[in-house]
Amino acid sequence: MLTRVSVLDQLAMQLRDAEFPLTDNWQAVDDWFRPWAAQPGLRQALRRHVRTLQPEPALTVASKSRETTTHFAWCLLDRPEDPFSFWLHEYKPQQDWRHGYADSVHNHRYHFCTTILRGNYVHERYDAELDPGTGLISSATLRQRTVCLVGASGSLQADEFHRIPTAAEDAMTFLVKSRAVRESSLSYDPATRISHRHVPVEVRLGDLARRI
């Protein structure tokens, strides 16, 4: 009997079979991701996956997901042994956005590939100048501004800076993220010209005892 392989399993199997560390060649991951993301019926297949989650997997998704200032980040797959994770980003209505990291100019601790399943957003890429003393962003110059529609795919590496200033109310994206390649990320507010370094709580744990 033939067993039907889900769309998530298709991508996961390809990534697990890679003969190199994914973080060392994220361009290859992007080359695999784009045709996978372009397959007909992807949104419907992901909807079916979520609808048919059994209670225990559904609890895992809920426990690993989180809310940001601009969207809900739903964790569809995140196994410790995998060098990647799968996410859905469900954007909030624009009036519910809170000013913060997600709509600032920022980078990430990880590489990722993404595709738009529903709606659209404006995506901006920036060249950032770093202060040699603090390592924070001293200025950011807009390099590219694109209106990304349903079906658009792209990738971003951890040393690249971007911003999503606006998104349609029903915008939703799928992402594959690498494991972290750096301990912190940076953000920059073009209006105030203030930059921040963001260190996740799990990284700070190792130094917690000293701070008590």
C-alpha cells in the first residue's frame, strides 16, 4: 500500500537528507524551497494539515507558538534533532500592530526562506552600517522595496537586514528557519535612529546565576 506523504514531510525529508550543514549553504535550501513553495494547492494542503492535527501534536504546536508585535508565529514543526523548523506567520490587522522589533529594520539570528500563502506585504531590504565600538546599527539605507503578492518566495540570511512596514490584514506566510547561527540580533528605528541588541532568554540562562 502506498502511503501519501504530506507537503511538510516532503520538504522535511529533503532537508534531512542534505549532505552538508544547512547553515553552510542556505542558497541550496532556497533552491529546494522555491519549487516546493510553487506547487499547486500548497495553502490547501497546509490548511488540511492543521485541521487534522491530533490532540497531542496540536498541543505541541500551541505550546511552541508565540505572539509578536505584528503577527502570530505558529510553530508547525520543531524537533531538536532537525537543523530547521517550520512556521506559519499570521499577520494581525495593521491597527493592532505595536511598534517594536518586527516593523523595525532588523536582522535575525537564523537564516530563513518564506512564501506568501495569503494576502500581501511590503518587504524592504536595507544596507546597515554598524558602529565599530558598540556593534549596534548606526544608520540604515533602503536598498530595495517590493510589494510581495501571493506565491512570492524569498530568503534572508542572518547578516541581512530587512523590514515589513505594512501587510494586508489577512496576510499569512510559511517559513523554514535554520537553527541560530548567532547569539543575538539587531534592530534599528529609522525615525529615532535608536538601535537595540536582542538576546533571547535561553541564551541569557547561562549567565543567570552570576546576575542573581
